[in-house]
Amino acid sequence: MAKLIKLFIINVLNKWVEDLFMLVGIGFLVYTTYSINITAGNYLVGAVFLLFGFLMAKK
């Protein structure tokens, strides 16, 4: 039973950790771009939302 629970937790964490790292990376990109130039940051946020929209539409 303990092995099954451990395997389940590892599988769930592996799926969530990938998404978490991707979101944190995108967040750093957006924050850095906003600190350099607000207009460029707005364009980057728009591109990120557009990309997420295309990815969700395919599923």
C-alpha cells in the first residue's frame, strides 16, 4: 500500500512540477520585460496569452 501511495505521489508531482517550472519561467520573463520596458511587457503578456489560447484550443 505504501509503495502504491509513493508511486502515485511521485507521478502527480512529476506532472505538476513541469507545469510549475514553465509558469515560473514565463513569470520571470514577463517581470524582466516589464522592468525594462512597459510596452514590450504588454506585448509579451499578449503573446503568452495567445500561445496559451492556441495550446488549449488544440486539446
